[in-house]
Amino acid sequence: MRIDAYNQIKQIYGNSKLRKTDEKKGATAKNGFCDQLMLSDAGRDAQIAKQAVRNAPDVRADMVSSLKERIDNGTYEVSTEDFAAKLLEKYNGLF
């Protein structure tokens, strides 16, 4: 273990002492300390977006049922040009 590297890191970050913060009235827990969490607007927006994604269904049932019906009826057709373009897009993305 390289102790000199540890010492260099310690010098960069320095020794910081903990400071006591002013306690707010009515915000203390029964042990006399109060923990707070403050989120920025971007953090709140990200949290709302994550919750929306979590609540969204994994499969769009309306799209799947429509495609299954078209495949079963034999009316589902794939454009060869679109298929080739998507295939090349994926191939070029590998390199």
C-alpha cells in the first residue's frame, strides 16, 4: 500500500471539521437532532420523471394487439427499404 498517495489525497481534501448548525424551532426530533433533505428543481423533475417511467406499462398492449391481428390476418407487410435501412443503421452503430 502506498502511504504517500494517501497523504497526497489527504492534503488535497484537507481535514474538515464538523460544524454544528443552528437548530430550527419545532424541527427537532426527540433526540435533539434534525435531518433535512433539500432537492433542487432539477432533482425534483428527475424524481417525477423516474416515477412516471416506473408507472408506465412495459408493453403497449394496444400496439401489440393491433400487430398480432394484422399478422394473423396476413395483412402485415414490412417495407424492404425500411428493413434494410434499419439493418444498416444497426450494423454501422456496432463500429
